[in-house]
Amino acid sequence: MAGEFDNGGGKFRFVSLHRKWLLSLGFLLFILSAIFGVLNYRSLNGLVESQREASQTAWRSEFKGLIDHSVDRLQRLGVVLASLGKLTEHLNESGAFFDSVEFGQQFTSVRYELDVDRIMLFDKTGRIRWNWASRIGGEFSMQPMLDAIARIKTTEQPEAALDCQSQCGLSVVMPLLKDGKNIGFIGLNQRITDLVVEFSTATGVDIGLLTRLRNGNETGFPRWRFYSSALTHASTLKSLMTYLSERYATPAAIPSDVEWPWHGESYRLHVLPLDDIIKGTKQGYLVFIANVTKTSETLHQSLRNSLLLINTVRHNY
């Protein structure tokens, strides 16, 4: 019979089978509650990670869809403008364009009604023959359109370019045909910041565009040599980006599975090169910034509940 020796009275004190059973049951419940808590937390955490990966894929598809839709819209608009403005009739055989104030008057309302910042006409050699912009004095990089023209001469197909060398804009260049021959090109440009706002409004996810510092006058991230040409909720998130720029050598190095506490909220970032959105695009990154505060609190509450259950079992037995 199991027992233990009592030094004080010199007698054996027998432990009842009932007490042994309770101790064994308590230990078993303690082990089961610990296993349940760990499995529950790991299951919930795994679900969150799966949702995170799915969300990141969805964000990329959503934003690329906005870009593709805008490219299609600009192409259709280019066809309409070329037809209504009878642009091919204003190019003579040598490719010279007869400038006219009338064109500027026709296109003045385009910016507000059709969301276009710039319309340009080129002769068949790629020389600029007419340039209309919705605002005066804004910087604009011609190189993406000129590169697109060089490709069109080979493919004879419209080309799109996403450029952030000066200000982020989406450009579409199309050939102008007369009697089946290419006599010039029309280019249209739209600011991409409008798409950034549209994406954030539709998804509830903040988004930023990081582009190369041009002349050092921009308030940016010196270590990266980038600045935010577009960033939703910049009053809060720009300081977070500054903090991260001091920890990581490049935006691409920011891990997408790390949670960042900031100003009482929790965030996760997913960084993509702009080249992933439109091939051939250089010198820029797209940053998705998700507020995961509620998800984080759910995970922490699950962990607290598991620890509370384990502690309750331990004290009761």
C-alpha cells in the first residue's frame, strides 16, 4: 500500500486513492488545457497568416486592375480625341504639326471631365509637335513616352508606361494612322495619385508611392534616397516610414510578416517594385500599409484566455 513516512509522529500517513485520482485528473486537465491553448493560438495565428498572404495578393491584383482599367480608358480616349480633333488631318506629309489655339481650347475641359493631365502629339520620328498640359510649370519626364514610341515603331501597338522620375504618372502612347500608314503618335498622361486615393477608399488599406529623390528639396527618406510622392494618412504613416527607413537599407527589405506598433495602432507593410505593376517601370516602390490592430488584439486575447485557463486549472488542482 502506497504511503509516506511522517518524521514528526513516526507513523505512516496513507494517501487515499481518491486523492491520487484527483491529483492525476488535475495534472491531466492541466496538460490538456495547455495543449488546447497552444493549438488554439497556433491555429488562429495560422489563419491570420493565411489571410495576410491572401490579402497581399488581392491588394496587388486590385491595384494592378485599376492601372489596367486606366490604361484601357486612356487608349479609348486617345482614339476619340484623334477622331474628334481630326489630328491626322493636321499632320502634313513631312510630319509637321500646325499648332492652333483651338486645340488648347478644346482640351481645356479634358482634365476635369476625363481626368487627363497632359496630351502630346509627336511626328513619325518622335519629335514633339504639340503639347497641352492642364497646369502650368509642373515637371514632366518625356523619356517614358519617347521609350514607348521606340517600342511602337517595332510592335505597332499602343504602349503604357508608369513613370515616377518627376511626378508619378501613367502614360499611354498610341500610333496615329492615315491610309494605313503611321504618321505620328498621340500620348496621354494621368496622375497616379488619383488611383492611390481610389484604391485606399475601396479597400480600407493605406498605400504609398516611393520615388527617387530628384533634387534634394523633397522631404524624404535620405538613407533610401526616396520620398513619398503619394501616401494616404501621411500625418501618421510618414513618421512610421521614416522609422523603417532608419532600420532597413531599402524599402524592399521591410518584412511583410512583421507587425509594427505605432501611435497606439499596429501595422503590417507589403512592398512591391513598381515594375511588378507595369513592366519596364523603374525607380519606385508601391507600399501597402494595413492597420492590423483588431487582428492583433484578437490574437493577444486568445493567448490571454489560454493562459487564464491553464492558470485556473493549476490553482484548482
